[in-house]
Amino acid sequence: MHYTILFLAFFACNFSQRTTPSGTPTGAAVPGLEATTDSIVPPAYDANNRLIRVTKTDTDWKKELDELEYNVLRQEGTERAFTGDLVKNKQKGTYTCRGCRLPLFSSDTKFDSGTGWPSYWKPLKPEYVTENQDRAYGMLRTEVECARCGGHLGHVFDDGPKPTGLRYCINSVSLDFVRE
């Protein structure tokens, strides 16, 4: 497992922390830039009780996301370890998908895994995330995506804390934080 983390950190995208045009770091963990509950878009379901997907063109995604967000969410990239604005966030609230604002994780399930990415031991609801096999870089891992927009969030591993034993290792850039 440690080799996987080192490997990912070594080959991760070499991007700096996101900033606004004035140079202030973005993300809800920065004082004064907290998201509001208006930024959570509750799930909608079709007549068969399936989550209604958000579909956008590649051009639309590029207009809505900055370069790093687009690379991670739409191209399955990875932000550098320990650079995300939500890694050390300890505030109470909800972590939402940056692409579609679906509520994904609660601060109650966040823990410090020491890996350099925000980690959670379970999603708010299992149907809010999808899991796929990821064989990139010669490894077999389980990729985690937002079930509504298909945005790449990170990976899930089976070395997390009780009660689930899971560690959802998620890119900060894939998330927004809505404080309680």
C-alpha cells in the first residue's frame, strides 16, 4: 500500500493550489469562501428510482471547471498529495461533488489517513458513488466516481478504519465543502 501512495505521489499531476484571480486560494476551507447550503443540489430520481445523471458536453465542462478540476474530474487525473485545500479541513459539514454539487461525504466520516488526500470511511449514500476497476500504472485499484455526473473523485481501498474498513481517498479538487 505504501508503494502505491508513493507511486501516485511521484506521478501525480504537478499543479499548484487553486487560486482566485486575486491570488486567494479557492475552496470552502478558506475563511470567507465557505459554500452555503444553496450549493448542495439534492439528488433527483427517475420513475424507476434511478439517480438522474447530469450530462454535459466536453466544452461545457471546460467552461465550468478550471484546468486542474477538469484534469481530475473529467480526465481521471490526480492532484499532488498534501496540496488540496480540504486535506486538513476539520469543520463540520458536507463534501459535495465539484462537478454537480451532489452531496457525497459527511465530515463525520472523514479521517486523517496520512496519505495527503481527504479520506472518508463511507459515502453519504452508497448509490451516490460508483466504483470501477482502474488498471492504470500497472496497478489494480478501485476508482470512485460521482454517480450523478461521472466525475472522477479518487479511489477506495480496504485499509480504512472501522466500522467499514474502507478508505475513500478523494482528490480535494473533486470536492466542495458546505459548512453546517
